[in-house]
Amino acid sequence: MRPAPRGVLGAPLAGVRPVGLDALLEAAALQTRVDRKYLVPVDAVRTLLGALPGDARVLEIDGLRVFDYESVYFDTPELVAYRLAAHRRRRRFKVRTRTYLDSGGCWLEVKTRGPRGTTVKERVPHPLEQREDVARGRAFVTSTLAARGLPGLDDVALSPVLVTRYARATLLLPGAGSRLTVDVGLVWDDGRTPLHLRRLAVVETKCGSTASPADRVLWAHGHRPVRISKYATGLAALRPDLPATRWSRTLHRHLLPHVAPAGAPD
């Protein structure tokens, strides 16, 4: 039986000093940023964290360092958001609700592409009980997309297409003003056969225009950024009928050998 996701990260984080949420946001809010994603064997996470700069801090809230997340992704009946990403359109978007399951906090988020490959995230609080419905925040979604050069979506239905669940630890590198997240136990669920990503952590660096110290540590240990989107790559893994050229290498080389129906033994 595989260990609970929280337990996988407990030991690697034990030696890292804590930081509170307010201090983390003050040092590195990074709503506009460059994201780099890596797929790292869970067994290698301890070594990577041990190689981070000595000022690294891990987010700690009420004694917890690893938090359970749930995201619900919304798309049109034609999967416009997915297809814009699949065809690498400069103007593309994601709409999701993100729920912090430990606290019950829920946000409605819109992610778009900014200049020079940056990611721009804007969000507003959202009712927890409506996390599978964007009607309450539709005006926010429409105005945000229009402001980012994606008008004409105000009358288009947005329905829940994919749910992701995982456990996350967030680290701050204050000297560089950057962040690092480590996600384990990732499950993709489209309401049919959920898939579980086994034995791999999704490590994401979030920084300004230059690479962060965490990127350099990852590179030094032989890890290179991969094309992976929790929404688009997950949907491609669940639905082979969709165009997935952009993620084909990641899917076949890195992901598919490590995915199994959720609940299946390792």
C-alpha cells in the first residue's frame, strides 16, 4: 500500500525552517511569474530539498507543512481552453476553482499568458459549496479574459471538465524572492476513471525573469523542465482522442509509465 501523500513529504521537510503565509506572500507573491515544472522521483525529493540554499523556508500553518488541494477546471463544450493550449496559442487561458481542503478556503482563478512567457494569475474568493460552478463569479471571469485580449466568451457555457487532487508543500527562497512547490499524490478525475500519478512529484519553480536557485539545483541533479499542465496534460492522459502533440513527449516518456487507475496497488 502506498503511503499517504502527506507522509511522503514529512521527512524531507523536517529540517527546513518554517515561514508563515503573510511573510511568504510579502516576500514572493508572484502572481505574474515564470513557471518551470519538473517531474522528479519522490525518492529524490529529500536530496533536492537538502541542496537548496540555507535560507529556504517551508510554509507552515497551524503546525501543517503539507496541504491538500483540489482544483476544478472549467472549459467550453468545444474545449476551447484545452485546444488553445494544445495549439500553443499565445492568448490562452485556464479557469478553475482552487480549494484548500484543510482550511476550506476556495478561490475562483483565471490564468492567462503575459509577455515573454510569463503566467498571470488573478483570483477572487468563491463560495466553497459552489466550487463546481462559476456562475457566481462569471462577471469576474469575463472581464478578466477580455482585459487579457480574450473577448467574446461572455455567452459561452463554462462547465467543470476535470478535477485534480494532490498534496502540496510550498517553499520560499527569500534571497531570490522565489517560490518552489512540491506536489505528490496527484489524481486526475474527469468523472470516469480517475488516474493516479505514482512515485513522481511535480516540482514547480515560480520566479521572475531569471532562473531561481531551485532551478539550478534541479539542473545540477539532472532534472530538466518538462511540458506539463495539470489541466491539459491530465485531460490528454484521460482522453486519448484529444490532440496532444504538445505534450506527447511528456505523456509517453514520463507520465504514462507512472499512471494507474486511482486506488490500484503500486
